[in-house]
Amino acid sequence: MTLLAVDALQTFYGKSHVLRDVSFTVPAGEITVLLGRNGAGKTTTLRSIMGLTPPRGGAVRFKDRDITGHAPHEIFHLGIGYVPEGRQIFPHLEVGENLRLAERRVDGDSSWTRERIFTYFPVLQERWRQRGRSLSGGEQQMLAIARALAGNPELLMLDEPSQGLAPRLVRELESLMIRLKAGGVTILLVEQNARMALGVCDQVLVLGKGAVVFAGPTAEFRRREAELKGRYLSV
């Protein structure tokens, strides 16, 4: 089942044409990674889906509903969570306040209650009354992901979640994404750490100069890895 479908997106920053006919699908229950060099359009793709940088052409469909150009808060309430690059937590608010601001209640056993979030992020329960700015970088990343989960998303979009993390924390992040997938969350991941991303993903998308140059299962990417890395990923 396709959860998200992106069709021929055209996105601009001013006169700069960033995304050019970007099309792909995100299957429900899987982890899809979006790879590409800096400036290839990865973050812009997530921002276009989330309505933060509305596309000038093309369409975004979530659960067969056209959400193209909808306001970010509307897309959030439909069930898409977004963790931007750099975490962007509220540093002057307590951990609990960060989470409460993002809560969106849904019916059913799969909802991300506070108690369920603590099973994934026990350190946040310990830090409940601490301000966001007092957390370590890894704890801030945990808070950013937990805050997105508090909105009970069916699709979680993560932009460079391993950035600035120590190797041990990157391994913990890998385990977390696998657990989230097992818990019913579909993930669209933008990541510069290709080794980590390829270790957890089911599907790979590669962007080159604002266009999709590869889309397929991880096994197919592995067969063409040397070619694709040389042309589109290596610095």
C-alpha cells in the first residue's frame, strides 16, 4: 500500500528552480531513504511535502488525499510528522512543555501516548522538567523525534537525524528507527550518512540536481552502488 505519492513536483526558491519533476512513492510500513549531495533538493522535498515551501507544480497525495500546498498545521493534523534538520526544539521550554505542545490525540491502541513515548525514550522521563537547552545533542535529537511522535503520525519525516551525533548515538538511532517501523510508523528519511541509512531502509531514492535519478529497493541500489555513489553521492 502506498502511503505517500509525490508526482512531478516543481519547487522554486525565488527564481531558482530547485525540484524538477520529482516523483516517487513511499510504501506504508517501510523506511524510505532520500540520498543526494548537498544542494540536490532533499530538504526542499520534505519542505514541499509539509507545506513549508509550497510547490508551484505537481501534486502530493497522502492516503489518496491531495494535500498539495496545504498549510503545515493541516498536514500535521492529517498524520505527517516532521523533524527538521537541526532539531529545532524550543530551548527555553521544559521537555514536558515541548511534548505537550505537539500532542494530537487519535483513537486506537496504536496512539503515541506519553507512556508509550517513554518506553522508547526513557531519558526524557528523567529530564521531564529540564529545559531543552540543557540537554545534550543526542537528548535534543530524541526530544525532537519524540515531539513529532506525540502528534501520532502515520508518516514520520526525518531530516539528517544523525547530524552531529557520536557513533554510539548513531547506532542507537538506527535501532530506534527499526523499532519505530516495527511499531507501525512509516519513515521518510533524508540522511548524509549513507552507511547508516542503507542499514535500515527498505527503499532508496537518489536525487541529483533536483531530479530523481534512482528509485528502487535497497537490494537494487546495492547492485548499482558504485555507479550511483560515484555519479550522485560522492563529494
